[in-house]
Amino acid sequence: MIEIMSSSELERAKVTGALVADILQEMKRRARVGTNLLEIDQWTRSMIEEAGAQSCYVNYEPSFGRGPFGHYICTAVNDAVLHGLPHDYALADGDLLTLDLAVIKDGVAADAAISFIVGEARPAQSVAMIRATERALAAGIAAARPGAKIGDISHAIGAVLSEAGFPVNTEFGGHGIGSTMHQDPHIPNTGRPGRGYKLVPGLMLALEPWIMADTAELAMDPDGWTLRSATGCRTAHTEHTIAITEDGAEILTLPTGR
């Protein structure tokens, strides 16, 4: 299903997107050496409920997971990259943590992810990986304009990641979003320009470049959810929800700065 959102729905999407972004920034602030992933999950639950929103994850049960997910935020550490199931783990100095969050408020969903380093240690490769995903996301957003194709976004993202020297997996990528979290079209993190669905105003997309340092192959944890790099290398993941407008792309998942 591909939804084209009305102007009133897009206004509500801005509220949902800001909520997602604000929660992520608050969790980043609280994620210190010694913080437990389960604490982050419970803090996220509290903020979602206080805002009168609903989690997209708790009852999520797709074919690729061993569902339902049962938690409120994805927490992926170091070699984990996608669908990180919160568990009893205390963050260590230098850990590379990815937080991925999707919620629904007033009938509209928003989805975003951030990667950052916990504590004082700042491994150079980890910093480079995070920056590469951020540059790739910016390139994908710049390519998202009315009349462009999904392949234009994929190509822009993939060009940045490849130039930075990282393999690109196309099994999981960005996606349409609207009244539900995951919709068509699928947006691979590399592709050929001029291919795929034509972008029109009112379309909402979640763009999410993610990489692994030295492989494009994933491995599944015994928990049935957490996806890791097959080689044990570190990973990074950055995501925004955007809306296609007459003038280009509007980022919906920006923090309010409160």
C-alpha cells in the first residue's frame, strides 16, 4: 500500500515526527556508561505514554522477526545494526549505540534512528561510519523531490556510502510510511537513478542509510530479532521521516530543542 497524505495529515505528521526526534535526543542524553538498555526502553515507554502516542513496536510481528517485538525502542550496540531487541546490557565506554524509534500519534506514524558513541572513547572508524550514514541520508533527502523516482534516492544514498568505502546491503532499507509504520515503496540503500515509483507531493518516506564496516552480510541473534554484522564488525544507522512537498522534501523528524 502507498498512501498519499492530505495537508491535515501532514500537519499531524509533523507533531508525531517531532515527538520521535525529541524522545531519541532525550534517550541519547540519558545513555551514559553504565546505563542499561532496558532502562532506555522503559524511559521511552514513559515518554510515549505521556504524549498520548502509541508504540509501533510492542505488538509488531512481521515475517522476518520472532514476534511480537514486545519493546518500545530498538537498541543496537556495536555489531548490532537493525531491530536491536532491548536486553539486560549496561553500556560501556566507547560503545556505538543505535536507537531506532517509531510511534503513532493522532493516526499518523513517524520513524527515525540515530547512532552515537557512548562515553569518552571515540574510535575513529565508528565516528567515520556514523558521519557516512548522515551524509548519505542528507544526499537521499536532497534527491527526494516531486517527479523524481525512488531509484534517484537510492542512487544518491548508495553513492555516498560506496565512496566512503562501505559495502551496502539492500535486503533492508527505507520505506513508505503514513497511517502505519511500514508501507510501500521499499527504498534500497543503493540503486539506479530513474527507476521505480515516481515521487508526488503528500508521499511520506522513511529514509535509513545503514552500514557495516567490512561486510554486507547479516546474521540473526538467537532472540529472533536483532540483526548483526556477520563478521562482528561495527555498524551505524541514521534515519529520518520526510514528506514530499511541491518544493522538495521536508524533514518531519527534527527535534524541537526543548
